[in-house]
Amino acid sequence: MTKINTAWDHVSQNLFKTWVIMFFFSIFAVAVIYAISMGFGRGEIGGLGLTGMALIMAGVMNFVSYFWSDKIVLGISGAKLIEKKDNPEIYRLVENLCIAAGLPLPKIYIINDTATNAFATGRDPKHAAIAFTSGILQKLNKQELEGVVAHELSHVGNRDTLLMSVVSVLVGTIALLSDFFMRSMLFGGRNRESKGNTVMLVVAIAAAILAPIVATLIQLAVSRRRELLADASGVLLTRYPEGLASALLKISADKEPLEVANRGTAHLYICNPLKGQEAKAWLAGLFNTHPPIEVRVKALREMEGLT
Amino acid sequence: MITYIIIGIVVLLAFWLLATYNGLVTLRNRVREAWSQIDVQLKRRSSLIPNLVEAVKGYVKHEKGVLEEVTKARTSLMDAKNPHDAAAADNMLTGALKSLFAVAENYPQLRASENFKALQDELSDTETKVAASRQFYNTNVLDLNNSLETVPSAWIGQMFSFKKEEFFKASEEEKADIKVNF
């Protein structure tokens, strides 16, 4: 295989890997649902009704968070909508990069916090919102900010809110189904008296315990993949990888956590806003929403030969 | 049995042909839309020029030639009908504006004028916007040209005589300009 070195290569590689992960995730979801359904029915598929129920519950919950994603997150983070006259510099910067990306202009918000961070959300490009902390606007220079804005706009252009919602529905379905199953084991289901396949039962119990964890890990792997993808597609917009690389280094060097972020919204930000909680070890690294800064900077510096 | 297989293959082929053809049409329309976006920005840029000339005229007495250059470039930009001419005219305007702003450096009163500063800001922002829309246009041209050069979509392209589009390039002049400046 040839060496991967341009932003184009990084984009196609990350897109490909997303679909590989999604492919195996679908197979995994079907296998888990099958195993647990068999467990309910003791050898015959008996839990499919419950699977439907879990799917609908997870679907409704996630549809709410998908459809009103911008309002919910912006409300939680206390972001304020700005107009051109409030901050012409950042407004123009977003405007110009939107033209280059061919995206409609998103609503621009500022979070009054000295921590350095930014995020983008919204169910589609027409309902997109992009938010900056006042700290990031002060501490980064124009080229670094351009890198950050391009990264955020790439999330919008790549429809990451939609993808992550689909993933959340799958994870939620598996979690709910496992929960139903474990409860029915504890409190006794209607199938208790029927004698069935013990092997199937053991498999189902194992699946119910392990599947939610595995599903969450896959969800985080997708999230990390999309971050790398947004980095690379952002570079295609600015044609200046060093801008984003230097911004990421500055953001990670700043140890101040962002108070308004929490575990639920952390994956949206450009860097993990919950500072000091990023784990370095490989095993713990599986639980991170973002790839380590060193990995991202290294990938960006590989794209250096682009222009 | 064999007839069914043949019918199946023919139907699949027809669907593939339709999808590829529609894909190419979409790409071509995107290029056109991207071009109209450049046009919007170029119009915006040329509409700022008369104000600029008006603001500068009173101060710049000895360098009338610079102003004439700017006006001439603006006229040819307004008259440009295709990407190639527009690119050339736009590059000419960029060069003319550069010399105008260089001349303006010699007039402290002009530099201090709020109106002039605002116009200068607006023009440099428009220049960035022209560059951005140019980039978006080129991305779309790349997509279209890629499809027209890679098989199998290239075959469909030939069949329905789709044409490759031209990139919106910086002129040789502009590239040379940058070297001289350093």
C-alpha cells in the first residue's frame, strides 16, 4: 500500500474506516439481538417483540436529541447568538469558509468562558450552529481560528450529528434490550417454567452483560474516527494543516476545563473539554471521545506536503 | 431461467446507466451553481469600486493613471461572460487595486479617512470571498472532471457528450507579481 500523506488520502481513509466500523457494528447488533431473543424464548426466538420495543424507545429518545440537537446543546452550554456587528472578525471568517465549503451560513454563538474550545451541532447544514468560547477567540490567532472553524464546518458538512444519532439509536437499543433481559432473569419471566436450551441462556446472559459495553466502545471509536475525518476535511478547506495543528496544541496546553460541558456534550467539542480526564493508556484510551492530541497533530503534519 | 437472468442483467444495467447519467448531471449543475456564486462575489466586488474611486479621487491628483487602471479592470470584469475571462479580469483588478493602495500610502489624510478604511476592509473581505468561492468552484470542477475521466462513468460521459470544465486559475501575471514583491 502506498504511504498515506495528503489530506485527500486521510479523508478517504477515514470515510472508509467509518463504514468498516459501521458494517461490523450492524453485524454485532444483529448478533446480540438474536442471542438475547433466543435467551428470552429459551431456544426459540421469543424476544423480538421486546427488541421492537427497545428500538422504538431508543429511536424516540434519540430523535428528540437529534431533531433539537442545536437547541438542547446551546441551551445547556449557555451560548449566546451573535450578529455580524458583535464580532465582525469571527463572523467574516465563518462566512468565508462557508463559501469555500459550499455550506449555508450557520448560526454563530459565543459562550462566555475563558476556557478554549468550540463545537458545532445541528441536524443538517441548514440548521447548523457553531459555538466558540470567548477564550478561544482571544487566545488563537487568525490562522489557528480558521483551522478550528474549518474543522467544525467539516462536522456539519459530513453530517456527523446524523451519523452519531444513528449510532446512539443502536447503542440505546442494545442497552435497553440487555436491561430488559437482565430484569426478566432477576424477577422471573413468563418463560421460566419452559425447559429450554441452557447453552442459549448462558450465551444470552453473557451477551446482555457485555454487549452494552462493547456497543459504547464502538460508538466512541466512530466518534474518534469522525474527529480525524473532520481534521482532514478541514485541511482541504484551509489548505493549511499547521493552523489547526497549532490550534490543537494551544487548546490542549490550556488546562482550564470548560464548566458548561459535561459527559453528554463532550464529544461535540473540538478537543475534550473535560481536561485532565483524558486517559493515556491504550485500554483507557478506548473510552475517549477524541483521539489523543499527539495523534491528531501527527496526522495533520503528515498532510504538510499538500500545498 | 436463462431469459430471466438476461432480463435481470439488462434491468440492472439500465438502472446503473440512469444513476450514472443523473450523477453526472448533478455534478455539472453543481459546477454551474458554484460558478454563479463566484459571479455574486465578483459583482459585489465591482459594485464597491465606484465608491472607492469616488473616495480617492479628491486626494490622488498626480496618479490619475492608477484610477483609470482600476476603472478599466472593473469594466472588463463586468463584461466577462465565461470563467476564463472573468478570472483574467479579476486578476487584473487585484493588481490595479494593489497599486492604488500602494499610492494611497503616500496620502496620510486619505489613509486616516474612515470611509476609505471601511472600503479597504470591505474590499479585502470581498477578495477573500472571491478566493473562497473560487475554491468551492474548483472542488466541484474536480469532482466533475474526476467522474468524466474515470471508468465506467467516463463512458457514459462520452455517450452523452459531457464536457470537462476548466479550473478557475490564478493568472501567470498574479504569480509573477508575488515574486516581484518580495
